[in-house]
Amino acid sequence: MAKREIVIYPHEVLKKPTQKVENIDDNIIKIVNDMWDTMYEDNGVGLACNQIGESLSIVIIDTSIKEGVQPVKLTLINPEIIASEGKQTYKEACLSVPGVAAEVERAYWVKVKALTPKGQEEIFEFEGFPAVVVQHELDHLQGKVFLDRLKGLKRRLTLDKYKKVLKKLERIKNQS
Ligand code: NI
């Protein structure tokens, strides 16, 4: 197991849809383990596979580090939202989009079909905060980040702020 580097937006791998996993072999299990190591190292509650540079349809979720929310810990392979209901707004952030956060409106409840790491197809239901995380991570698999969900002035302000963050990161990188 190993921590991988988190890919930073607007890297291309974050902007294109990921490939479905055909066969859950040792290589896939290794990638999943690397995803867990990487997410825990960076204190995330969810991670999509393309965030470590692998364009595969896998997400991991662990909401247990956050207090007062339903603890959900799962690896979802080839996940698909098959039903959704209601609305909620949550201030989202992303390990691949450092330094900014913005309120995003999403469904309150989602039903998801996915394979487990053992290759079994299962149906999962999420509501509240875990549903936010699931929808955020599944967007990644489609080549979307939360910035793509913003509209109008909020979108412009958040993108402007993010450009500044990227410049700052670039300066730090050039110094080291
Ligand atoms: Ni994210």
C-alpha cells in the first residue's frame, strides 16, 4: 500500500469520464488500497480514482471522521445513481481543488448501484451528508468537479479565487 499524489484540477484526468472496471484483479485491489492510504493521509471523506491519476470508475467514502453525521465506509466500483430525491445544499471542498469551497445544491437522497470489491452487485441508499459525498465523488467519475456545478457570480468568484490559489501553489513549487 502506498500514498499517491493527489491530482490537482484542471489536470486532464479530472476532466474526462473514467473507464468502467472490467475485472477486479490484484491490480484493482492495489489501486483501491492506495486510494484509502491517500484519502486518510489527506483527511478526506471521499476520493475518486482519477484523483490519484487512474481513470477508473472507483470511489471510496468514509464519513466517520466527521462528527454528527451517519458513518458510511464503502468502496464502490462502477457506481451509478439509479434514483434520487429532494434537495440539500452543502459547502463543498475537494482535495483536487485546494483552497476554495462553495455551496452546491444536490439531491438529499440517492440510490446507487455498484459492485463491491468482491465483485457483487449491490444497491446502496444514502441521505444527508453521505449523499453529498457520493454525488460529489460520482461527479468526478464523469469528469466533473464541484466547480462545474456552480453558476453565475458564485462560479466566477470561486474560479477567480482558485486561479490565485493555483498561482500561489506554482510559486511554492518553484521555490522548492
Ligand atoms: Ni472531490
